[in-house]
Amino acid sequence: MSGATCYSYHLTPRFQRQNSANVQMCSEGYPETWTDIYSDPAFRESDPMPDFVVGYGAPMTWSDAIAQIRAKPDTPPGTERFFEAMKDHGLVHGIGIPLYGPNCRDGYAAFCFDEEVDVNGEKVETLVRMMNTAHRRIVELLDDCEQANIGLSEREHEVLERIAEGCSNAEIALRLGISPETVGTYVKRLYEKLDTHDRIGATVKGLKLGLIYA
């Protein structure tokens, strides 16, 4: 609805840099070739955008961030190569959003567009509100389950994996060879065990507890 063609969300471990290899990240819509190279920790560490935007403290366009980063006298040589790689993959127009959560849990979100957007416009303001709300909710879920000890049956584990992949109950039923009604029962059990009420919450807790892997 915002017109964004792709997005990414970075959840940063406490007291670490935004481009740390330990950052938990999800994304959608980026070219597969970009996703492949960005998964390389060495390449990701050359990305100056998340640290810069979070340090700046307010949403900003990629073009503004790039201009200010280039103007810094201490910009590492690999930074320019990263910017060129962005351009080569069609990642030209976008915004970066700093996210601040309780207990020093910061994060970063990025949205790419087909053309330059007004960082003070209604579309961006809506994205900022949405991402801040989502980030706080994710932090709450992570804090709630840090001490949890949850055991799942083999079938519950399979259903949780399919939920994390974005499958509907009907799709899960087809893939596991069971009825949609039975899938619904397993989903309800998962919600109870993971103390959540939706599929995103179940996925986040599953990842945090090591029940599933990204």
C-alpha cells in the first residue's frame, strides 16, 4: 500500500553495531542476487547505512544518507563499493528508519521505491509508525520468552516451520498430508505453548527459542 517494492528489518543484539554478523534480519522483494551477496557477513559489514541512520536518529532517504556518508572524512574505502553495488542492483530510491526499543534493543528498517519519496510525507510517516509498533512488539515477545522452556511434538514442530515459511493452514495441510482442521488444532496448541495470538508472534518466539531457524 505504501508503494515500496522491497523492505528489510534488522534486529540488533544489545550493544552491537547495526551491520554486525549477529543481526537478525528479514527481508522481502529484493533481487535474489542482492540477497545472496548481502548474506555474506564481510559484505554486510561494509554497509554503512544502518549505523548511520540509527545514529542520525530520524528517518532519511538513501540519497541523503549516502551524500552525508560520502562527505565524512573517515569513510572506509569499502563504503563506495557498497554504494555502487546498491546502484547495480537497482536499489536507488529508498528510506532508512531508525528503531529504538526497550532494554537497548535497537533496530533498523529500509524500504525501497521506484522513485524518490518525501521523507516527511504521509506514506513515510505511516511506515515509520508501523515499524516502530512492530519493533516494540517484537522486543516484547523476545523479552517474554528469554527464560522460556518449551517442548514441541514432532508434528507441532513441522507446523511451526511451515508457519514461519508463510504457509496458510490449507497449504500446511497439503504439504503434511493432514486436514486443515487438524492443522488448525496444531496452530491453536502452538499459540498456547508459545503464549502468542498470531503467526508472526509464533515465528518470532520460535526463532528466539531455537525451535526453528531462519
